[in-house]
Amino acid sequence: MALHAELHRHLGGSVVPRVLWRYLLRQGHPLSEKFTQYEDFEHFYTRPRATLEEYLELHTLVESVQTIAELPYFVYRLIRGAYVFENLAYLELRYTPYYRTDANLSMTERIQQMREVIQTVGTAARQTEYPIITTQILCLHTRLPYAVNRAIVELAAKSSGMVAGIDMAGGTSVYGERMAEFVELYKYALALGLKTTAHLYETTEGCYPELLPYVTRIGHGIQIPLLYPELLEQVAQRGQCLEVCPTTYFQTGTLQNMEQLQLIFQRCFAAGVDIAICTDNAGLHNVRLPFEYENLLTRDVIDFRQLKQCQENAFRHAFAWPYPQPPQAFLSQLATVISRN
């Protein structure tokens, strides 16, 4: 079977609608009273949004229920689905740990509690029943103060067994007013030995070249080939990979047609810029990674040769995969270790 690596998946957006619905129903959540039929909830949860900002509000909904006590419930089902239905060999799971802490605590106490959050997610993701290699990407956030974001960077560096890098979450349109601060934090992360990625050049409002030199990979980056193709040569020289999440751009209104998506891939392939195909928020879309590949292929965005290249790119640019170990051989070794234990 084909094995995949997923480099861009948010914990908040990974909960498939059926799993979230059942949880909300058991908890007597107001949404389960508003949407008394599952089909109505699924439509609300997965329908396209007008803007990226509206789309991101759904993360707030899920973050509010992903408390430390409930994280094992959600992570276990995420890993199970990724293994059974997506053939994932490797998964990078990204989220903002601060938003999984107790909101009733002080900021200092919440910063301290982030360590427990990371431990909880890491433990829940290590399933011998579903042996996927996982690592965490901790997201700084545009809504969080500098002190919290710096604490996230430092905690990521101290959690090397479970955390491989950092990201920047939140609406990219507000990057500009805090860009000097974010550049400083990314330089600090690199100095601590962390890998880095950031949501950049996803929308026309999120194009900030100041941060590009400090990211190992580029989260989305689709506006580079679309609007700033002159930057592709620099991206290729740095060896930066674009984390392209096709369904997201139609869910957020960022792209309007498949021709735009074709142009992204064509210009990147021509410039020697690697692309890793990702889901971003598989639960919000109700679309899993193999279908992202299939849809690109059947819509003539890529051919089979390019599909294989993108699959290999995902393993090659993974932050914690033991590359160049081929995925089949690695899983075979992992199964042997599990059977001995």
C-alpha cells in the first residue's frame, strides 16, 4: 500500500465531524441543541466560508473543548483514522498549547501548564495499535502576547523528544504590525535548534518577505508562484518546501478555480521548488490526504510522476522523519519492535 507523510495538520481542525458531533452530544453542548440532526451539524461544520478569518473561527470552537482531560479522546481518534483510512506513516500535528490550558488560570500558570499539554498530546499519539510516527509543531499565535509566544519557543526547544518545530497561527493579515517581534522569535527558535514553518503567502494579505529567510518550510506559500514568481528562485536556493493544502483554498475563498491551482504547481515544478501536499484541517473539510492526491490527479493538476514526487517531498522535508529511511522499511522495523514489547 502507498504510505503518506502529512506535514501540515492542525489538531483543532483534525476532528472529523462525526467524532465531534458525538462528543458534543454527550456533553450537552449548545451546538448539539442548535443542530439536532447530525446532517445539519456536518453542513455547518464543513461548508465553505467567505474568508480565512471566518474559517479560523471554527478552530476556536474546537479549542474550547480540547482541554487536557479531553485531549486523549480526540488525539486517539485522530491517530486511528489517520492510520486506518489514510495510510499515514508520519504525522506532524500542530496546535497552540496555550489554548489547551485552563482559561481560569493566570497567564503564568497557563504557561506552566503548557508542558502538561505537550506531554498529554505526545503520550496519546503513541499508539502501538496504530503505529504512526508523530511529532508536534507548536504554534505561536498572532493573538498571544510576546511573553507567551517566547515561552512556547523555549518549551518547544526543551521538548525535543516530542516537539520538532514551531509555526505561527492566527490570521496572517495582522503579521505586519508585529513583524519585528516575530522575526526575533524565529531567529531565537533557529538558534535553539528548532525547525520552523509559518503561515505565509496563503492569502494576498499575508505576504511578508521579511519572515521568509527564517522558515525551514513555508506554510501554504501559494501566493509566491501566483503573485510573486520572482521569489521562487530564492525559495529553491534555500531548499524551502511549500506546504500546499488544496481543499483549504476553496473552503476559504482564497482560490476560485482549478486553473489557479494548476499554475501554482506548474511554476513550482518549473522553478525546482518542492511541494508537499497536505490537508491542513481534514476534519473541517471532511477530506483525507489520499483524496487530496486523487483529486489533484483526476483534475489534471498533477500527473502520476509529479504525484510520486510530492509524496517523496513530504518525507524528505519532514522535521522528524529518519530520512532517507523508506517508509515501508521503517514501519516493518517498528512492527517488529512493537511485537517484542
